[in-house]
Amino acid sequence: MFRAVGVVEEEELITTYRQLGSRLEGHPTPVLPWVDVATGSLGQGLPVAVGVCLAGRYLDKLPYHVWVLCGDSETAEGSIWEALDKASYYKLGNLTALIDINRLGQRGPTELEWDLERYAARVKAFGARPSVVLARTIKAKGVPELEDKNGWHGKALPPEMAERAIAALGGPSDLQVTTTRPGPGMPAITADPTARLTLPTYALGDEVATRAAFGAAVTALAARPEVVVVDGEVGNSTHAEDFAAVCPERYFEMFIAEQQLVATAVGLAVRGYVPFAVTFAVFFSRAYDFIRMAGISEVNIRLVGSHAGVEIGADGPSQMALEDLAALRAVHGSVVLYPADASATAQLVTTMADTTGIVYLRTTRGAYPVIYPPEEAFPIGGSKVHRAGPDDQVALIGAGVTLHECLAAADELATSGISVRVIDAYSIKPIDRDTLIAACQVTGSRLVVVEDHYPEGGLGSAVLEALAGASVPSLQVAHLAVQGLPTSGTAAQLLDAAGISTRHIVAAARRLAVS
């Protein structure tokens, strides 16, 4: 099709398809014209289209129509039905799904084969407001020796068979397709990234949960007409609903459908909006493939996960995000942020709005003291250093809740004559390598890294990776992280049981200081 409309020349198609360096990859990516998001992971096209259609109907207020070609195999993905459900809920008559029902999947027949009545019953059960076209097709139609034959999925034909197939289809063609392009239209919303913001401010010592600070900050961002919030039915806990109170027309509820939550953000980003997708941190794991594909698409979305780590307390391990830092660090082009107080959160939320890529903010359930003044700057890739001196024996490195434990540990260590500096690694990816190197040069590379996360892939990994190959003394690192499976309890009990509370930090620092 790209060749037929003149975007790709015949020579490029024949000689470079799927070759190293070609823009004609195995599955389309945005390196091609008109491709907004990468494809290839099934069940994502229709959910992303829902986000695009939401923008068209409720924000742009333009009459464009979105057509989505789906394969029958991908209807086994729950995300397809999440999309149809939300398309029905939001009455998206500007969406048409065309499902190619050719009976054969990658390894054999699909679940429903050609049973169009059952397909139709499922579509109707989800109350589809958009049009859904169920197309009964035959795989390889027009080539008798291949029609409806299993075993040819994704395979090139042998040369002689290919010649026969081309002949059966009418021979080589130089078909050219011309069509009228749709008018660009003028969206009802014009972005204003320079709009004046009045961020919330907090007094030093006030106890404020960073999730609450996020809600206040994103509400302030409502002054920018391109900012949109998408909720996963936990807005009363994440404080996303604070935005809805002042700007309901740019607040979209996806209910407990995390795949559709992220896909909606991607679709809104395609239309030029600045979406914040918000849920409990642990539930982004349900949508990880959508986040991964958003990284391949290089779209700009903001993810905010609250209630992270054992700090959440009594809800128990099913609600504790202990893998999220590792997962989000691994995504192409991602930024991972974990503020320790309300002032840092307010500044970082504002910065997120204008940061490219997949930007993840981890927020905390409990209220902790404000330690930074409102005017403090928090650039991406930075850190904050507390109590630094030329005679420091150890550096304590924390982020979020563990920073407060590190500060308490520093106070206790000072009473016994052990001088330590504390590093607030609020930017976990990218991490502040220069500050880490400087700490190593003063302390003899004696580091205590403390994180409310499993030991694999989180803050500790980020620190060690940053120091790999650096010209510093031999590392002496105590890595305190959550070991084993947590249980319910109070935040203080669980932090202590996990070995990441103040007393464990003090003990680790003392061992290093005398080594």
C-alpha cells in the first residue's frame, strides 16, 4: 500500500524490506510517514484508536473518522474488548473496527474460526457504539494452492510458488492509488505551554503525601489547555480526581482497565495532547506491553504510580509495587522519577509535562515532612545532597520514602561521630553520575543504597551501573532492599522488617565506616 501511494519506491521495497538500516522493518514503526505508533504487538491498534477518537470527539471537536484493521487472532486479547467497552461508554461513533476473520492464526485455526454469529454476539455484548465490520475472508484468496491452508503465516513463498501465486493474482502490477486527503481542520483546543501556573507551595516541616502533592500540581497544570488526565478508577487515592474537580472535560475515566488506560494516553499524545495516566504503581504491570510499545513508538506520555513499596502498609503484597522501577527503567527512552517530598513533586510534575519519552513518577502513600523550599529546582538527571562535608566517611543514597530514613540515620550517626552525606536520588533514570562519583572520591566509595523495591533493577542497580568504569576507589556498597515476600502491617513495621529502616541503615553505615 505504501508503494501504491508513492511513499515507497519499488526499488526500496524489493531491495531493503526487513534489511538492516531499512525503514521497512518487519512491523511498521514511526520512521515511516503517517505511522504514529508502532504495531506488531497484537491487541493494541484498537485501544490506541479509542484515545485518538476521544481526542477527536471531546477535545479537538473535529469530524475525523478512525478506521482500525484488526486480525481475528487478536480478538483473543482482552485489550480488544477493553477498547470496545470504552468506545461504547464514550459513544465513539467516529470509530470503525474492521475485523479480518480469515480463520487461521499463526499455528492453526483461531478460537472461533469462521463463527461470525459468536463474534457478533461478543461485539453486541460490549455495547459497541462504533461500527464493527466482521469480514469473513479467506487467507490467500485467489491462489488455489494456498487458499485456507495452514502453515504459511509470516513465511515467504519459495520462488517457483511465488511466481505461480503472482500469476494467479493477475501478474506484476504497477498500481498507483490517488485519493483526496482529508482537510487538516482546526482543533478546538490550542496548546499553550507558556500558560501561567500557580503551583502549590508547602512550608518546611509540613507532612504531605507526595500523591497529594501530585494531585495539586497536576490541577495547577489544568491552566495549560493541552494537559489531560486519564484515571484507572483510583483517582480518589492517587489524587488524580483533583484535576477532574476543576477540569472535568479533560479528565477521562478508564475504570479498572489498565491496558486501555495507557493506550488512551498514547492516542491522546498522537493528537498533540499532554496526557497523565494515573493508577497504583503496581497496576502498570498489567499494561507493561503497552508501555514498551509506546517506547518503540517514541510517543510522549506521563505515567504516575502511587502506593509504591512496602510503605503502603496494611494492604499487603498484592498492592505493593516492588518491581516498577526496574520495569520502567528498562523501557526505551524512559525517565524514572521518585520525589521525597511535596515541593519536589510539584516541581517534577511541571517538568514532566515538557519532557519527551515515557516519563514515570512514583509517589508515596504516607505523609512525610517537606524538606525543600517551594522555589527549589529539580532538573531531570539531578540529585540533592544533604550534610556533605570533606570528612564524610559514608554516603547514604535513597529516594522517596527511604530518603527520610537516610536523613534520620545521618542524625543518629552524627551523635556517634560518624560523618555521612545523604544523596536524594530523585532522578533514578537518568541518574546523577557526577554526584555519585564525587561522593565516592570523598568517602572512599563507601556507599549505603536504600530502596523500597526488590534488589533487582531498581535504585541500587542504577547506582552501580552509573559507577561502572568510573575512576573511583574500589566500591564498598551495602545495598538495602526488600528481600523476600512482604506481609501486611504498618508502614514502620514493614520498612523495618524489610531491612530498609533507619536502624538498618545506621548498622550498615557503621560497618562500612570502620572497614
